[in-house]
Amino acid sequence: MDNSLQNWLNGIKLSDLPILKKKKKTIMDIAGIDHLETKWSSIYAYFFNPKEAHGLGTLFYDSLLDIVLQKKPEKRIQMDCFTVETEFPATEKEGNTKFIDILIKDGEHAIIIENKVHASLYNPLSTYWESVNVEDDKKCGVVLSLYNINTEKRNHNFINITHERFMKQIEKNLYKHYRVADPKSLLFLQDFIQNIYNQKNIMDKELLDFYYKGNNHLKINQLSAIRNSIIEDLSEQIEDDNINTLLNQYELNLELKKKKNHRFTYYAFTKCNKAMITLIYDKLWLYENNGCRIQAILEFQGDIMKWIEKNHTQLSIEPNPELTKQKDYWHYYSEDLIFESPATELSEGFQQNICEKLKKSIVYKIGCEAVSLFCGK
């Protein structure tokens, strides 16, 4: 081991390390639309339209206008009754049709909005401007983007507003509409705002500063390589084909069912492979105060699960109600296989140590009881 790396680690306090901020998952993340411009435009159009069911009135329009007036005080585009359109056609001189993402207009005024998420600004802003038949002093162009863009170079009629700046103005003005707003729409708005903040803060500057400070990145990369090597080695040993030989030698009625996901695997009972011990082993390298361990869970599936549901009182231990029970699997009981001396127990006879701990475990005992009763029914 490199002594300089150990000395560096010894000199670091946990309080010196930047906090890793976990991104809050949104419904848009789950649906896979967190970064899609067309979906963002549709959501914006919904909230811009005061006639929609959100009950927020002109919150989005007023908030946008607040920022526009800060940047261009002369653009006092006040619309009392307006329409909101997405994908408004704009025809180039060559005859090609392009589309304005969002167009807000009444008979005399208009706000042209180009919505950018992760893409660069390659759009024909001049074509957009000329395609909206409104006097120049009564219309305004806005480029909404994740990061600041110099729109002046492209078209002086357009100003740049970041999505984050826009959301902060909306949050500032929300109190005026909060009490009469539709509760579901408020939840959706909160989710949309969080999604925007997530996209803006994909890379944390504090983390990057720490990573690239001095030779930190070289040391961190070396530590990462060490960690990856440990994960790979331990995972391979837990799922190595040789484990079946050892399970047999220890007279354990189990056999390996590989998962290859660096988190958990199955050791199924040989007489009924729908009864198994699920080994969740990522705490071998993620452990904190609870120590280095493998969580061993007795799991039932299929026919034996249905039988256990009706006959579990025949077992010596009742199920743990805090564990998961779904329609297709049941985590019946759990026990930790503890490695009190990780450096020794994980490096010297690790597979044998797993077998020894399983042999003494309550989950194996209950599993054997269940399989014996089920197969002898």
C-alpha cells in the first residue's frame, strides 16, 4: 500500500469532505421525460394558460414579465386575455417550416419562447421573430435555457432567462395564488420545479472543486480503483461456481443462483428452488456503524410461498412482519452474517466463512424446516 495515500487519508476529517447531495427523484425521472424539451414545453404551456384547471391564474405569465422588465424595461407587454400555443409554425425564406416552442399572444402583443434544455441554441430566431405578425415594439423573444446564453449575438430581440431563474421568480410570486390553486397541480408544479433544479445541478461545483484541487483527483482515482477491485473480488467469490462445492462439503442443502449485480444473490434450497436465502452483500463495502455484514433473508416464492402462507404456524419461528411481502415473493425472516474482522475474514477463507455462518444461522434452520414440511406434505 502507498504510504502517501494512507497519510493523505489520515489527514482528512469527514467534516473536510464535501457533502454528496442526493438528487431528489421526480415523477418526470420515473417517466423518463426529465430532459425532453417537448414535454417541458407542454408543461409550461399548461401553467402559462390561465384558463387551465391549475387555478394559478397568470402566475407564470406575471413571473416571466417580471424578469423581462428587469432586463428590458421598455418591454411592457401587458396582455389581459391571451392564448398559449406550442409548436407554432414559422416559415423560413427557403420555404422550410420551423416551429416556435411556445407562443403567448393576444391581438396586439406576443411573447415568443424558445425552450432549451440540454441542446445548444441553433434555432432560426430571426425566422421566429418575423413569423409572428405583431409590431416589433409589442413583442418580445425569450430563450429559456439551463445555463446562461448570450442571445445578443444571435438576435437582439431575444433575451435569455434560465429555467432556474424563472422557477425562483415563480416561487417568489406563488403566495398570491397558493390558497386558490388546485392541490394536484401544486404537487405537479413542485415536481416540475424540482426536476429543473435537478437538471441544472447535475454536476456539483463544490465536488468538482474538491476533486480537481491539487492532486486530489489522482488519489481519489486510486482509492476508487481499490474500492472497485474489492467489490469485484468479493462479488465474484460470493457467486463463484466453487461455492456449490463448499456448500456441499458443509452439508448445506443450498445451491447458487447467480444474479451478477454486485448487490445480492440467491442460494436456493436444493429440494425446492423457490425457497432460498437471499444474500444482500453490499454492506461488505458500504457498512457504517452496524459493521461489516451480509444480510441473509429467507425468501419464498411460488407454490411453497402459498403453502407457507397457510401453514407458517408449523414453523419454529413466525415471520418477521417488518419484512417485505408481495404477491410473488415473501421475505419471511432475516439475519445478519457479521464479519467482525473484515480484513482477515474477507481475505482468508471468505467462502468458507460464508458457509460456516450460514450453517449456524436461524434463516437456514427455518428454511430447512419449511422445505422439509412442504416436500413431505
